[in-house]
Amino acid sequence: MDKILLIKIGALGDVVRTTSLLHALPGEVTWATKKTSFPLLAKNHKIHRTLDITQNFDALLKNEYRLVVNLDEEPMACELAAKAKK
């Protein structure tokens, strides 16, 4: 199955709005965000796993992804998107 990295760590409302993209992303989605967003994403069956970008940055880089989608302009999100294996 294709692995997809989705990066959205901004405001909680933005995180919720971004979940609509999950219907268009066939594959195993890993969502990189901040811990405060976890409750909003916890019961979504389209998300394979949710990782805290501040705690698991290096772990996210160990995987290879078919697609990396960064919807955030924070430096950490941009760095992760640029360094992620595609």
C-alpha cells in the first residue's frame, strides 16, 4: 500500500478542515501534527497513524512516502516536507 505523509500542524480549525482531503488520498496516511490536534484525529479510520512532529521528527524521516503533502508554512513543517523520502 502506498504511504502518504500529510503535514498540518496549524490552528485546530485548519486541521479539521484538512481532514476532507483524506477522501482523495488512497493509501496509508501518516499525519504529522502537534499533540493538541490528536483528539480531533483520533477516531478517523482513514488515518493510519498520527505523530507529534515535535517529538517524532526523526522517526518521520525514516519512512519512505509515495506522496508528501505539506499544508503548513511553519519552518518545521517545511523542513520535514523537504527532507522526507519520496
